[in-house]
Amino acid sequence: MSTFAALHTMEEIDSFITENELAFIYITMPNCSVCHGLLPQIEAMFKQFPNIATRQVDAAEVQEIAGRFEIFTAPVLLLFVDGKEYLREARIVQTAKLEAQVKRLYENFYEN
């Protein structure tokens, strides 16, 4: 069971992105072994960044997300800063690299 709450509509997704300064979305597909295997690692990583709001979206349930964010594979990890896409990782994610990028952003964002 995921610790990331799920979003079920494009309206929920849009609201989530606009209402949070730092918003992270983990996009999956139901039969994606990479999606399900990577999720626990990503959830554990984001525990060290408590000010980043996190959610999960099933692209099979919210099919419009593929067109909106130009998604062609899964998983897709999107990080938004003030409503703008800042970081995107897809399919094969290097968790150490991702963690370093998020940490750098997080530290810079909260230094000021």
C-alpha cells in the first residue's frame, strides 16, 4: 500500500499542483513492474523532504494525464515548483541522482 495519496481526476491534479509550492506526482500504470518496484524507494526518499507535497496517479484511471504532460511510458516522476514543471524522470530512474537534484532544490528553496 502506497503512502502517497492518490489523485483521481485532472481537476484534482491541477488543484494539487497550484495549491502547493513544491508538488511531486508519481505516475504509474497498473501492470508496470518498474512502477511498483520503484515506488517504495521514492516514498522513503521523500520522507526527508517534508515540505514537498506528494501524490500518486494511475495513468490508466486518469487517461487525460498522458496528453497533458506528454507521458509515453511509466513510471513518470514530476516535480513542480510554483506550478511549473521543474524536474522529470521516466522509466529507468537513477534514485541517487534524483535524490541529489531534489535535495539541492529543497535546500535552495528553503534557504531564502
